[in-house]
Amino acid sequence: MIARLLLAVSATVAGGLLAARRLLRSRADDQLDEIDLAVVATTVRFRTRARPFLGGTVLVVAGTAELDLRRAHPAPTGIEIAITAVVGHLRLVIPPEWNLEVRVNRSLSLLQHQHAPAHPDAPWLRLIGRSWLARVEVVTRSAPVGVA
């Protein structure tokens, strides 16, 4: 009885994830000033080089997403990213000279960021949204240097 119930629940969840993966489309390009990134049951690494970059929305459901913002040029008003993470992992990589404001409602989730405040005139990244049973982390790294 319990085995059948677990099998039915597993099949329902797998079917729902497959349907969501087919229906939700990302609108993300490394030159777009605003992105809509949907990551469902997969792994995505995305780097943006937009000039200026305003932000966007990121949805992570049972997947892993890495959003590298080190080559983006923030808009004068800063960058605002609205996140929704459900049973997944979201990593944001930002330069150490940016300011960070995090307003994420968490339910049984882990939020990691060890970011020291930068200069008041430095660009701002505002991270808003919610997470359930997820891991959201903000990592600071220097921008990569290109080799000619």
C-alpha cells in the first residue's frame, strides 16, 4: 500500500516537473538588459555582459542555477533580481566592489552571503523573493581578465 502511494506521488511529481520544464521558457541572452531565467530539473550556468543590466527574475525548481554578473555593467539605479527557489540551488557571482541588499523570505532554506559593504557610491545588487527548501548563495569574485 505504501509502496504504491510512493510510486504514485513520485510519478505525479516527475510528470509535473516535465510539464513545467516544457511550459516555462527562459528569456535570457548575455546582452539583454533584463532576463527571465527558468531552471526546472536541470543545471544552468548563465553569464551576462549587458550594458546596462537592470536585473530580472530567476525561477529555480529542483535544479541548479549559477548567475555570473561579474561582466555586467549595472544600470545607474542598480540591479534588482527577483528570485523564486524551490528545492534547488541558486548561486550569484558578483564583484567584491558592489553593494548587496538581500530581502529573501526563507522557509527551511539556506541563505549564504559573506559580503562586506562597499563604498556608498558603488553599484547595488538587490536580491528579493522567496525560497523553500532551497540554497541561495551570493559569492564574491574578481572579474576575470581576458587574455589576448
